[in-house]
Amino acid sequence: YIYYGNAAATSLSNGSNTFEFFDDFSNGLGKWTVVSGIWAINSGKMRGTTTNFGERIRATGITFSNHALHFKETWVSGISFQRGSFIRGGADESADSYVSFMYSYGPVHFLCRRLLSVTAVLVTQGTTAPTIGNTYSGIHRASSTTVSAAYPPLYSTFISAIDASFSSGSLGFMSWY
């Protein structure tokens, strides 16, 4: 049964029992491995105060294949928003990374590939810049050899890239400047 509008009903929701990986950050960074940079939990949100290109944090103990990462991110300050979700095509740190992020100048939504410190912008879209203080929902997914990303409703169309060598890997967040 589903109870709607019943304030006396007990919630049975449990993100960890519903999703293969779930974190509401109520237990700190316990589900994450800091690879580089400064990452902390503040008011129930993970915050990266990274200053260098490629600083990242990844989910601990999860390898995905044909999955989607749903997240929310807030642009806190500055002129660039070059931090975003990443999906890595392998468990080790030398594998391809696909990073999706928004930027304050047009084009605004980027999907980039990084392989052993070599970076390539694969696909861009849009000219509507994100606003400081707003929170945006994002989806970053991998299915077979296709990696794609969107920020609905601001950018609901998925931008995609094909990588025949991509199969499974890790996920997390990375700075891109």
C-alpha cells in the first residue's frame, strides 16, 4: 500500500536498500575515497574546494556497468563551475575519465574525456549559464560503449560520446580546471 498525505504513516524509505550506491552524506565521507584535493561534508552536502586540475573523489567499493549516476550540485561561487561528475572506464586511476560539468560561459554544458593527463572536449551544448546559488540535478550514465550526460531541465538533451574500449569502472566527482 502507498500512503499519501498520511502524516501518521511511518516511512519505510531506505536509499541504501533501493539503489546499488546511495549516499545522503549523513555519515561523512565513509563511502568515498579521496584521490586528491580537499573534500568535506558540510550541512549534509559534499563540497570540493579543489584548486588543481583533476582533483577528485570516487565512490569506494563500487564498480558499475550500464548504470546511471543521479546527483545534485550547487554552484557556490566563482566564475567557473568546472567541477562535475565523472565516470571512469576502469578501476585504476590511469583509465579514461568522462567528466560532465557546466561552465559560466557559452557553450555551457561539457562532456570531456581525459586519458593519462590528455584532455579532449567531446561534446558541448547550450548557452544558458548556471546561476550562483542554484542547485542543478544531473545525470551521468554509461551504457555499453556510450557515455552520456544531461542537466534537466536546464539541459534535458543528453550529450553523448562513444568509446569502444569503455565497459565498466568507477564514479565520483572531479575538478576540471
